[in-house]
Amino acid sequence: MKYVHCVIFIAGMYYSHRKWMDFELDMAINNKIPTICLKPWGAEKLPKRLKEETNLIVAWNTDSIINAIIELSNFKANINQ
């Protein structure tokens, strides 16, 4: 995981895979890897932990996801200098 620019969490999968996603979120936070919460179409509520602990929450569309990755990749480059 230390070689990634960011980690994307699909919010709609959180309740089905909570243990694994919590582990990955903890790893990302501990390794100072930026995180993105991907909000499914039509979702009004997000899991509390993802809402509070990810760096960005984005809509489920290509432009939002790409822009978030670019933004957080630049953020990671700045904190690692």
C-alpha cells in the first residue's frame, strides 16, 4: 500500500465489508496515504467513519474521481517532502 497515491473506498460496500475496509482505512491513515470516499449514485447517507476520516468525498463519475486522485496525489507529494 505504501506505493499508492491514494486509496478509494466505495461507500456502498462498507457495511458488507466493514472489517476489511476498516483495516485498509487504518493502514492508509497510519501510512499518511490520502483517501477518497466514493459516494454511490443516489446515496443520501454515508458510513460515519468514511465521512469523517477520508480526505475527500466524491460523486460516482469519472471527472470527480480523476480530479480527486490528482488533487490527493499532489497532497501526498507535498507531505512526503
